[in-house]
Amino acid sequence: MQLRRLGTSDIHVSQICLGSMTWGQQNTEAEAFAQLDLAKAQGVNFLDTAEMYPVPPRAQTYGSTESIIGRYFRARGNRAEWILASKIAGPGNGIDYIRDGQLKHNRAHLNAAVDASLKRLQTDYLDLYQLHWPERRTNYFGQLGYRHQEQEFTPLEEVLESLDELVRAGKIRQVGLSNETPWGTMRFLHLAESRGWPRMVSIQNPYNLLNRTFEVGLAEIAAREQCGLLAYSPLAFGMLSGKYEDGARPAGARITEFSRFTRYTNPQAQAACSAYVGLARERGLDPAQMALAFVNAQPFVTSNIIGATNLEQLQCNLDSLALQADSELLKAIDEIHRQQPNPAP
């Protein structure tokens, strides 16, 4: 397992990161423990979670994922062997049950969110703390057609100053972004440089064969500013595994279970997905491993966040590291991309 430097920090994370958003809803605690043990045995040291997990978010399961991880650390006694990342939620998205329902990234909310996560995770520090999505209204979660609106949101200066206080208190080591735009990323980096506040070391955004929009404005920033991508949804909610081909809806699968997940199921995305799955099968490759290998090969990616609902899926995803995407395969992938670029942004 290759280790990569997390931004400009002294932290090195595994090329594969274990995502946790199914734990506490699609996965039991015992299943989560088994996933953690398997990933760790194969060299994964990077674990990503969030205060709002599991997904889909519900008041009844709020914080369950972090609590499961906390009990794992207590049972195994291996917290120090993991690079642990979590996130503070932003406003909207139907999560009015978190704190006062008017979620901000101000000092009060950041302190409350960090303290609550630390308690659930049964640890006294987080290696990476991320802003799950911007507090301001902008383009994320697939929104297109930017419409500028004057609005009030926590000044980014206050956000960084508050994060700086948490770093100085020893509660977090490094800070990062998620679902952020080029403007937001550069603004945070500029303020950190000019004011001596913590520098964002990563940006966790979606990136997969059906959504390569990160390449347009953010990939150059990731490379030049050493603020690498933590790629989430690398399999487009499992669409790129081929299990949903020809309208199939296997029992227990995420899109089968939760009809709200439509980001990757529009007709254009399904057509492109079929082309990628077909390419993999023509070459004798597992479609999921090919999709993951494409993400793994990108120089602006720090770590690829994989998720699974069973150990067979997890092992298949981990085995993607053995597949090197050669120039001919990348050329064939790019040809499909040219015919149907970013059908599921």
C-alpha cells in the first residue's frame, strides 16, 4: 500500500481510504469492525467519517457511524495506528436535528461539533477535520447553473481563526475542505498564507468516470497548491461496478434501497456507464477495479475513498491497486469521456 503525503503536512495516508457512511444503517457494527480489520490488514491507515453519518442522514441514526468507530478503537486499542478524518455538517439538506438546525461554520458550531465528534469517536484528537460542504450557497452536490446571491455566511476569516484555535488546543491536527469550489479553495489558501492560520491540506470532492468536473478548475489547484483530492464516490454509488446494468436492482444495494440517490442514474449517465462497463469486460477487467484504477492513476489524487457493504466488495476494491491503468486503457476511457463528458456532475 503506497503512502502519500497529506498536503504540506507531516502526515502520510494510504492511497486507499476507507469510507464509513454505510455503518449504522446498511452495515451493522460487527460488519463495520470486520471491514476495518480487513482494510488495516492490507495496509490502509486512513479512515474517513462525518458527524452526519450514516447516509442517508436521519435523526434516529445521527452520529451512529462515529460511535461505531469509537467502540472499535476501544475494542482494538489501535487508535494511534489510524489517520482519522471527520467533518462538520453545513446548513440545509434536511438535517435540522443537528444542533440548532441553522448550521454554521462559526466558532460556536465548530467547537460544539468537534467536541461531540471526539466524544463519539472516543479519542482526544482528529488527524484531519473537514468542512463537509460550504456554508454559503454555491454549486455542490451536482448543482449546475451558478446563480449568484448576496447572502450572509460566516466570514472565512472567522472559520480559519476558529480552526486555528482547535489546532492549538490539540483537538485537530490538520484541516481540509469538502464539496468546495475553486474560489472557496483559493480563498481559504490565501487567507491561511497571509494570516498564518492552518492551511487546507486536502479537498474531498466527488471524482469518477461519470463526473470528472474536478479536472476543470480544481485539479490544477490541487497539484500546484499541494491541496490534493480525497476522491469520494469513485464508483458513482456502485453504478460503475456493473451491478445495475440493464436496469438491475440487486437486493440490499444502495440505489435499490434508497430511491433518493438519483445523481448517477439519469439516462446519459447510464449510457456512459454501460460503455465503461463494456470496455472493462472487453479487456477482461473487473469494471469496479478499472474505475478505481482510473482514479488511483491521477496525480492530483491524494487518496481514493472506497466504501463497501460486504467484505467481498471491499476486497475487490482493495485489489484495484494491483491494476495499473496503461496508456491504451486510458486512451479508450478518454474516448468514451469525449463522447459523453461528465453526464453526472
